Amino acid sequence: MTLGFVSAILPDLSLDQVFQFAREERFSCVELMSWPVGKAERKYAGVTHVDAGTLTSARADEVLGAAADHGVAISALGYYPNILSADAEASRVAVAHLKKVIKAAQRLRLETVNTFIGNDHRLPLEANFAKFRKVWPVLIRYAEDCGVRIGIENCAMYFTGDEWPSGKNMASSPAIWRRMFEAIPSAHFGLNYDPSHLVWMHMDWLKPLREFGPRVFHVHAKDVRLNRDALDDHGILATPLTYHQPRIPGFGEIDWGRFLGSLKETGYAGPVCIEVEDDTFGRTLAGRQQALKVARNVLAPYFP
């Protein structure tokens, strides 16, 4: 396994500066964000370290050359929109850009693109599955043709009342993953596994590795702290940010030795990328870089 980070937390840095930081801080890889150039639609979105819309073969060679010069690998490209949005035009735009990201990954000779399934949060699960069956088989066939795997992150994208009642990413539980992979059994369709989301949804964060290990293409290392007093006060039907707080590895509920040991037992040998959404280190560039350094120090003993 290799230790890296998700570039979304460093929007202030250029691509070369991201690679330089990774090299100086002894990270082996980086998941590079590939949102469309423009204004972010939400926190941690809208970051563009690889512009898939303009990535020519020549530019791809330049990016690969820069990565090689710094001795840093690109673990994946990341783009996390709501593919199944209630807004049909937003969904169309997201699908079109995801195809560009897949093509960019092919040009960069990368194995993986990470994203969300999406969800129309106003509709019940079965209605969203019907939309899934129309949209996603086509996308996975396109990824297959490009020789790229799609890793779906398991965040429900349900935090505040705006995403009520079911969030904006359907792929939030093992029961749903099972149905997804039965509907699309492609070897190019898998998971970008983040254990922290299972914690705040009160699910076992180790058990799914035993069943879905071969489907785990990429891993996000993020932790979470549950506020038990708030949970006792408001209950699990409250919006999740009422009772949980994203933290960096080592500052939350997850035993990272157990998690990485279980992950290794599945045969996983891929990237583990630290994802920072922990404001306790501050929102300045220096604070966000400090969060990455501290998380690296927590996880580094488990990596060669």
C-alpha cells in the first residue's frame, strides 16, 4: 500500500506545488481533483489540478513528467458531482464532464477515476435505482472502453436539511453496493472506500472489507468524531452534522491499525489517500498543510 493525500484541500497550490509538497512531506501519491474550471458548488468541490476539459496528450505527458520529476505517483483523478441530480441539466453536465475525466485518466495512463453515484434526494430508493440503471451502465461501458476503473465513494452526502431525506449519493451502504454490483457486474466498477462514513452512519467499518475487498480500488483515510451528548440529545434522525465532526486520522473513532490490517488481509496493495475536512487545524493554507502532516505521522508507521 502507498500513502498519499487528496488534493482538494490544497486549492491554493498549482499542480507543480502540490507535487512539490507531496515530495517534501514524503507522500508517495496524490489523488488529483479534476472538477470543471469555475466556481465551486459546495465546500471541497470545484478544485481543478487536472483540467480534463483541455487535457491533450501533450499536456498529459507534461503532467506525468512533473509527477516523475518529483517522484510522486497520481493515485487517481477525482470528480464528485451529483450524477443523478434532481436538476436534469445539472445531471447532464455532470455526466458529460465525468466522461472527460475518464478520457483524461486514459491519457494519463491511470487506472482509476473516483466519483459519486449521485442521488435525487426527493425520490425513494427504487426510483433512484431506476435512474441508476439508465445512466450508469453507459458510463461504465465508456470507462471499460478507455481501460479505466470507476471507484465510487460511499459518502451519503447527507449533512444538513438541504439534502433531506436521503442525501445526494445513493451508494452509502453495503446493501446498496451489493445491488449496484449485481446490476453492473463489470470489473471496472468498484469502490473508493472511506471508513469514516460508515462510522457516523453507525455501521461496522471493517466488516464490508471481507465481502467487497476485490471491489476496493482506492481508499480515503478520513476519521470522524461522534458527539455522544449531542446524539443522546437529538437522536439519529437529526441531520448528521448535529452529532458528528470530520477529523483527520488519529483524532476520531477509527482504530487505524485494525483498519489497515484488515485492508491488507483482503490483498489490497493500492493507495490510501488522506482526506482533510477537519477545520480544527484552521482554514489557512498552513493549517490545512499541518493537518496533512499530522495525519501522515499517524499513518506512516503502517507503511514501508
